[in-house]
Amino acid sequence: MDFLILPDHPAAEDLVARTPALGAATVIPHDSGRPWLLGWWDRAGDKDSGAGDAVRVVACGARRLALFGHTRPAADRLRRVLDRAGSLSGLDGAARSTAGCCHLVASFEGRVRAQGALSTARQIFTVRVAGVTVAASGPAPLAALAEAPCDEAVLAARLLTPYVPWPLSRRSVWRGIEAVTPGHWLELAPDGTARERRWWHRPAPEAPLPQAAAALREALREGVRVRAESAGMLSADLSGGLDSTSLCFVADAVAAPTRTYHAVPLDPRNPDHRWARLAAAHFGPTVQHTDLGHDHSARHFGLVADAVDGGTDEPDGGEGPLNWRWGGPHLRALSRTAAEAGSRLHLMGLGGDELFGPLPNGLWAMLRTEPRAALPQIRRRQLLNRWPLSATVRGLADRSGFPEALRDLAGQLTSPPPQRWQVGFGWTGELRMPAWSTPEAVDLVRGALLADARAGTPPLDGDRFGHQVLEYLAFEGTTIRQTARAMARYGIAWEAPFLDDQVIEAALSVRLSERMPSGRFKPLLTAAMRGIVPQDILDRTDKGEFSAELYEGLARGKEAAVAMCAGLRLAARGLADADVLRTALLSPSDEGRYAAHLENTVAVEAWLRSPHTRPELPHARPKLPNSQLKLPHTSPLPTTPLKEAS
């Protein structure tokens, strides 16, 4: 569900009046009567209305507050929040205490606050149009309003592997449209200007493990519970890994009616299948499990079938190329299966690795906060990874700032990929452009990184560990946001409770020495799940891998990928060399990043062939008069339309 957020300014009112497509949107006004929120949540036959967001709007005098998403606050509590808040900043507490994942938008005497989630699973985008800043829940409506062209530098950056780093990641594929910084909210002033205000800082990592585990356990229980209250029947991935397995057992613990699904691996030696079956045997009566056969697993890596025929079956690319495009056939099949079984919302374990797994630069941060605890862990990790001692010492002693990191990254875009034994204690990951990138593409990305370095763009957090965790979480937040948008056509929402604000807050509060595993796998998550997940599953030490699915998908898609090179849109834009790409496909490298480079390239190419490059505002039935406004909701808690507000 998309919605626009307008400032309380005459130009915004004029913009709505002269844009015919906006006449089909539902309008919720500021106290002044000017349009504030314009949404397409009441489209006739739009399955997203049933699967997606509950919409809650309340008023108190000249103030308005709206929540979009799966969360619990009742209308009377929201009115109290409005009444007690002395300013827009007074809503920080309400934002921090809200379970689940939602957008929060407020209008206070002509000023607007708009924010999404820390992980960007809910995000706010902005653009300047008609002399004012307009915001939205997605970039496509803004691109349509502003008639924005594609941003070539961003398209080139989407070829980076393994991900697009901050601050390039804030830029949309349409020029001039950017995302709000994680941990910040957007203020729209009555004069049409805008600025970001920080509302969240990473908690000091000082909580002992039992305390952080208790907070994490409660946040996950609440996150799953509010989604079950909102959607009714849930479904969930049960991959066999600890993250998805934990969510399934949390759903069982809160007695949420749930159907779990496990895609049986192609490799019979993959231990995930055995662990998934063991988990399913422990579920109570509210959870039903289904194994999906090998024919379903083979869909995990659907390479380019719809990229060659003009993108006619391309999933919703309203935010640009999909991060998880290779999983599209699997996601679509699972969405249909789960929706037909009655599910309205699907849970997956994205974010678990980032929150609970080890990051090398966590050792860098721990050395500065808990040096006595850090030294033995550094030594252990150095031996396990065969890091040279001299390089380890240099990396741990490095104090370079974020601008230096961006400059270093700009200089390494075409360098050989790092080896596994190389030490990585820096601000960001080791990112590379694929071999088929043109010099022009590399120059565009390098120029963007250097411009951000010169501008002194700050990192997402004051130290490199906190920055990298938030950077990774933002990538996963974008992935679930894109997936939810693409799967909405099947009448089912996709969400990742590990990316909820309260879950992130709890996970990042633990002492680094207890977060970083020392011979234990994800100690914070296992501590939080003790008593919920059976102990024999928490004691698991092996891990599944899916190279069989990957290589099967590559082999199945090679012919179509080679055919794609004949009319490569990336080549027409000067961003990729079709001959080099064709050669790479016919003689694939055994280097581990080859597949990831190919995935990103195909995602960009498929998007360029789709109709999404020129977005249009949604078409909907005519708006209802305010006196007839009835907002849909999927929660037993009633939505409060403005006509009933006091």
C-alpha cells in the first residue's frame, strides 16, 4: 500500500488539484483542510488491502496521528499520546514503545512528522516538486509526480556486490528521490521545506546477556502476537536454520494459528531438512507444517526467464531492481500456496544473521570497550580464519574515519576480490564491481562515493561496528520491503519480525563480549529462545548450504542469460559490456562472487526491461467524501476516522 504525505502548504493543495490521478486517492486532511495523507488503500479488488496494512488515524484538536502497519495501539491510547506531546519530538516515546513494524505520521498545527522503521522495512522517501517537499512510503509515486528520470549513477551502483553501501543506498533509482536516514524522522514545515531529525541512537552495549535475552524474547513475542491479532492466520518459513525456526516456535508459544513451510533441499546431505522435521515434530496444535518438494526448491534461483521477454512477469519493481530477484519463483509459489491455505501474513527470518551473528569489526569495537574480554576472542578468531598477525594488529589499530573509508572503497571497486584470510575490521564490506562493468559505470560509482566523502556524510553510527550492523539491517529491510510489495498481488503480506525496532533495540543492547560467540552459535538468540525452542535444536552446531540450488539455477538459466546479452539494456546505457558478460556466462568463474555479480546484473537488466522504469500513480476508484471516509483495517482494534475524532 502506497501513500503520499503532503506539507500543510497551498502549493501541495494546488499539486493535488492539478494532478488528475490524485483525484482517485483517499484523502485525509490536515486540520487546515489541506490534504495531508493521500492513499490507495481502498482500491476495489486490491488484494493488498486485505493482506497489507491496518490504518489507524486519530485526532486531538488540531493534531492528527496515523499509523500504517501491523501494530497494536488503540485509539484512546493514541489520543492520550497526542494530548500529552508538547511537540512532534514528544512522539519519540510512542515510536520507541510501539510493537511490530509500522509507519508513524503526525500533523501538529501545520508541521508534519513522518518516519518508518530503523531497519527501513518501512521507509519514507522524499522529493522536491512544485516548490515543496513531498514524502511517500515508496519512491515510485514521487517519481511519477516529479516525472523524475533514472539516475545512471544509482543504476551503476546496483551492480555492486554484495550490496550497495551507505550513503549510496539512500538514493533511489530515480533522480532527486532519496530515503530518510535510518533512526531519523522527516519534518515537513509549513513553508514547504524539510529536514531530518534524529530520534534514535544505538543503545550502549552494556546489558548482561540474561537481561538482553529477556528483552529480546518479549519483543519477539509481541512482534509475532500483534501480527497474529492483525492478520489472523499466519504462515512462516521453516528453513531449518535457527532464525526461522525461532520465529515458528514463538508463533507456537503465543498460540498464533500458523502454517509453516519447508522447501526440501536438493542436496540430501543438507542438514536443514532434518532439523526442520525435528522442529515440526515439537509444534503444538495451532501450528501445521508442510514440506515443499524438490520441484519447489529448484525454483530458488530462477535466473532470467522474465528478463528476456520484456519483463512481462517482472515482480513489482516500484523501488527499482529487486535485491532478492533470483528467489522470485520460489517467493511467488510460496505466496500462492500459503494464501490458498488461508494465511494473510507470512513471517521470515531476515535480519537474524545481522543481529546475532559475528561481525569481524565487532572485535574492533570490543577491544575499545572490553579489552580484557576481547583479546582471547581476537586470538581465537585469528587462528580460525588464518589472519596474518601483522595484518590483524594493523586492522585493530586503525582509527580512520568514515570519509577515508569511502575514499578507500572508491579506489578498490575493480580490485581483485578479498581472500577469506584477509582481515576486515573496516567501516563497510569489501565491495566490487563485476568484470563486465564498463569504465563509465565504475567512474559513476567512484564519483558518487568520492562526492559523499568530500561532503563529510556521516556514518549511521559513531563506531564502525554499529554502522555496519545498521547498514546490513537496512539492506535486509529493503529486501523485505521489496518482497512485501511484490507479493501483495497474491493477497499475503510478508514481514520479518527480527527487523522490528524493539527487537533491534534489545539485540544491540547486549555486551559485545557476550554477543560475539566464543565457541557458541548466536548466543543472544539461543539465550532468548531457551524455554521456547527445544534445547536439542538450540544446541545445533552444523549449518546447511544451498550450492546445489544455486548451480542448478545457473545451469537452467544459462541459455536465457546468454540470449539476454544480445539486447542488453545495460549495454545500451553504457553501464555493462555485453561481450564480457556473455563470455563470463559461457566460461563461469569459480570465484564465489560470480553468482552474486550475475544476480545483481540480471536484477538491474530485468528492471530496465520492465514497465517500472516509468512509474505511474495508482488508479483507484474515486475518493470518498470525508464524511463517508472509512479506512480498512485487518485488526480487531477499530480504525478511528477523522469524522469520529474528538
